[in-house]
Amino acid sequence: MAEQKGWKDIPIGGTIVEAGSAREYKTGDWRVLRPVYDRSKCIDCMMCWFYCPDLAIIQEDAVMKGIDYYYCKGCGICASVCPKSAIEMKPETDFAEEG
Amino acid sequence: MMEKVAQMIAITGAQAVAHAMRQIEPDVVAAYPITPQTPIVEYFAKFVADGVVRTEMIPVESEHSAMSAVVGAVAAGARAMTATSANGLALMHEIVYIAASTRLPVVMPVVNRALSGPINIHCDHSDTMAERDSGWIQFYVEDAQEAYDLTILSVRLAEHEHVRLPVMVNQDGFIISHGVEPVSLLPDDVVKKFVGELKPIYPLLDTEHPVTYGPLDLYDYYFEHKRQQIEAMKNVKKVFPEIAQEFFKISGRKYSFVEPYKLDDAEHVMVALGSTNGTVKYTVDKMREKGRKVGLLKIWMFRPFPKDEIQRYLTGRKSVVVLDRSASFGAEAPLYEAVKSSLYESASRPLLSSFVYGLGGRDITTENIEEAFEKSISGELVTDHEYYLGLRE
């Protein structure tokens, strides 16, 4: 999140005056459970990519590359739909020291 | 329709506002009928049907939709208006707040009517008082002429770059809206020149510069946006006299936050909103013939509340009677509360008393007003005891 501005320095009425600003909105810090991905089990079926509601599955040329934790809210849909159980949901507290 | 001179005609308050709207010629009017507002939109719809104005008229299915359509139109970059009364205003309530907080300069004539229940169609101020903290500027007018004038003036006030707030122009149901009075209409071209063109800020139709209206605004910025609204209301205090002066130049009629009537040597003063001010003026004249030093402070603008003017005109008086045409159940009546708190810092506070009157359209007579004045003069009234005029015990 960008540095927060005072009331004199923002557009009136809560209007957002530029397009595409949702891209800057970090939703990753809503996450309670973190999807952890095991490349060795993955068959690149792209089910997680199809189902992810936050476009947080990173793929290149239909090859699974990982999860974008800046946006991932930890809903667990990817882990639920994965036919190979290649994604495991782990408590964020397990990663507390990583930040 | 290009008369060059002011025209004096006998019309109702509703017609006066419809003529103001005809001359403003907003891009969009979205409205739903409700007594006693209906004739405003009815007369205006005829102007649309006859091709007198090019306004896009949207007959919506409810007042909630009327205000929503107006919000959408103004966000798009259009000048848009609606009008309502009582339960219609209550149904709009959610969007009334959104219009103000989204900083959309809507002008809405409101014809005051008692809120249900029990259901009633006649005048009191309970409907607009329920919106007093909605972030709208509020005027209360004494007669049809003021309804016409302040509707036109409000377009400039609402759209001023340092204000950008919606305005309610409130006229008393039936008493003003359906009563026929002589009203002086300005020439069409004079009004058109006075209101000018709307200068939209962030119009949605400017597709070269896409913007988002009404996004989620949480604990990180909502507070800052409220502070902006507070500042815009403060700016009204500076901007309104400038626009009123310009309006005086085209009309010869002076508007301010308040109108003092025979106050120079008045020891006992009444404070009121709306059409009752006319009755008080008549009573003041009659009582002065008998040597009573009485006067009136009419409140034109209720939001933002003219605290400085209240202090200037009421400090040092012997007694002040505040008339309210609505009650605040379990608390002081709205105008009384505002006047009382404005006088907190006054060095010489008058004996202050509160009268509630006229609920549900109950008539207020000159005898009622004289009775309130005489009680106030005799010193028998107790501050903070709420009295009632015209109520059967």
C-alpha cells in the first residue's frame, strides 16, 4: 500500500481518478491459510488456474509456476480442486518468521 | 420564451419551482410523484412534453430510484434534478447520503410534509429534519418567490468548485406549494446566463480519463473523505454571500443565511423556519402597534447552520422564542437545539424557550404567535421546557 495521504491531498467524494488501481491493492494480507505447492506432484492440469477467483496462480505456457502471495487470500479453492493433492493449506502462523 | 423583462404572474410555489427548473433546463430530471410535491414534476413534465425544454425526463418506479438515477446522471457529467416530499424523501434516504458524500451537486426542491405515521399529507418539517445530517445544504423558504429564487441560486451554490454539495430547497407543503401568490420570474436568458454551464469534475462520460465512483472506502480513507465534506460545508459560509450578491444584481432580491425583521430595537425575538415567518411578521407588526418591542429572525439556511448570525442577532436580547415544526422525540426540537448551542459562548444569553407547533399541518394563527410572545415577554417561560402551540391538552 502506498503512503497514506491527508484529506487535503486526495480527490473529493472517494472517487478513484485513475484506471486499474485495484492492481495495487494487496489482498495477500487477508490470508489465514497459505497454499503451499509441491512441484513434484503437479501434472500442470491448470485446474487451480481455472478456479482461482483472484488470478493468483502463476503459469507460463500452461506450466504451473507457483502462487502469487501478493493477491492470494488463502480461500483454499486451488487445494480443493487439485486432483493430485499438490497444494496443501498451511496456517500463516507457520510462516510468521518469514514475514 | 425569451422575455427580456421580469414577469409578475400569479402561480403556486410548485409552479414557481417548475418555472425555475424550466429556466435552469437540467440535462436530466428523474422523479416519482408524491403529494404535495407532485405538481412540481407534473408542471415540469408538461414543459418536457411540449418541447419547451430538452431535458431527459426519467419517470422512475420509486424515490430511491429517482435519487439513484440523479446520482448516476451527475456522476456522468450532467446537471440533474429531482423533487420529493416526506415518505418519498425517507425512501431516498440511503441515496441522499450517497449524493452528498460522492460530492454530486444535485439541487432538489422538497415540499415539506409530515412523515408517517399515522399517515398525513400536510406540512411539517419532520421529513427534511430527518436529513439534516445527510451532508446536504438546506434552505427553508417563506413563500413561492423565495422557492423560485433559491432554486435558481442553489444551482450555482451546489456546483461551486469549493462546495460541490447537493442542496435541498424546502417549501411548506400546501401552504406554499399549492397557494397562489404573485411571483416575479426573471427573463429566461438572464437565468440561463446566471446558472451557466455545469463544469463536471471527473465525469464518467470522459472515457479518455476513466474514473471509479463509489468504491469501497474503509478505515484508511473514509475519515478523510468525511473531513472534506465538513470543509465543503464551511466553504458554503464564504461562497453563498458571493453568489447571493450576484443574484441580487440580476433580481434586486437579497438573500442571506438569515433575515432579520424589525430587530434593531427588539427585546423579544422569535426564530422560525418556512412559511410561518410570514405569519410572525404580520404578528410583529400588530404587536408593535401596541408598543411591544418584538422582532423576528427568519432562518433561510438551516445547513450549514448560521451560528455566527445567530450569535450576532440574538445576543443581548431579553427573550428568544424558537418555533419548531418538528419534534425530536426524547431530545430538544431541532431548531431550538441548534439556536441554544449557538448561544453557548454568548456573553449575554437571552431567556430562551422552545415551542413546537404545526405538526401534521395544524394551522398556526397570529393568536398562537402572540400568545407565545406574551408568555415570553412576561418571563413565565422556563428554558428547556418544551411548550406546544395549538395543541389540545
